[in-house]
Amino acid sequence: MDLERLDPAAIRSAISAVENAHRSVSQESDEPETDIDDPEHWQGMLEANAAAVLAALDEIRIADGYVVRYRFFERTEGDLKVRPFAARSTTDVTAVRSVLEWHPPPDSGIAAQRPSNRDAELLYQHFSFEPTAIGVFQYWMAMQEIWASAEWVHTRVVTGREDFAEIVSSGEWQVEQELETHQPAVLRNEDGAHLAVLLYSPLRRHSIVLQQVEIRADKTVAFAAPITVASGPRGYIA
């Protein structure tokens, strides 16, 4: 099947929907000061965010009666070590949390990091999405939100040529790869889909990378090594 380039307006709409979901969760969580290392605090916040994001994205669904749950392990240098999983909303997941072990999120960049069969069983298999290019994009975006890595929190999706040009307009930027197109693109087949998307991050060094993502038949998500497209000024560490 041919490569499908996504409409920048559709991408911006999905991003706006997620941002609105974040704001709704933030407004509803106006609660007294809590221990920021309290597992129940973070599990509750992340579960509320996952629910709001899934409600906001219209091309993706979680199985009827299921919700996203979390086990919180620790907070390290501003990053949260968590493990998401899906369970029926009526299930007491205390026992499940007690046996889960932590592993890096799919976008961690660790060599040979691959989604485990347990992730497929415990998380991905409970989701479905429309078999369209925007459906693939929304599914990937929802999984990024659910894994909630520090890298993703500080990442911005480049929606198209104008967005790219605005970011690199400063003289401190150097474009290292010339591209024909700048909006996300999807290639679908019977075994899954591949997504190519430009991501801007100010961590460590301002940069824009081309990230290739594979959505497999079992709905697991795998990341290829990113390709640097443009480099900017020195950034900051999360």
C-alpha cells in the first residue's frame, strides 16, 4: 500500500484534543498537597490522564468495561518509573500490581528494547483503532500518553513544513537532512503499520528527529533508532 501523508489539520486536531484532556485532568485534580513519592497519588493521576486522553481521541477505543491502570515504582531525577496495564474497571488490581516488574518504555532508546509478550497481553490487546492513517497516528499517540515517559512529556510533534520552518528559523539551527515532506506519514499492511513522524525535543540539545515506529499485528509498538534531521542550541536535562 502507498505511503499516506497525514493532513496537518488532522494532526493538530488530535494534539489539541490531548492538550485539552491534560487541562481537564489538571483542573479536576485540585487537591491538598500530597507526598510526591506516594504511589497512589501518581497512579491516580496517570489513570485519570489515560482515561481523558482515550475519551478525547475518536479513532481509538479500549475494550468495553476496561480502563488503564498503573503500578508506580519510583520517581528518579524527574522521571516516573511506571508500568501501565489494562483491567476491568471493577477489578481489584492490588495483586496484579504486586507482581509487575518495571521495564523501560518503548521510546526509551535502549538498544534491542522490544515490547514483551506480557505487554501485549496486559495492555495492547485491549485496544482497537480505525484502520486508517489517522487511526494509526492516534493509536501511537495514545500509547505514548499511556507510557508517559519523560522523553514524551517534553516532545512536540512536527505537524508539517510550516511548523518545521518556524522551529528552525533561528540562526542557531542547522538542518542536517533535507526532506521532501514534513508531516507524519503512515504505511499500512495486513501485518500492522509503520509510522514516520518528526519530533522536536529541547532536552540535552534542541533537535528534530525522524522517528520510525512499527505497530505490529498484536498492536505492540516498537521504535527504530531516530535519525537527526536538525540540530539547535544547547537544551536542558529533564
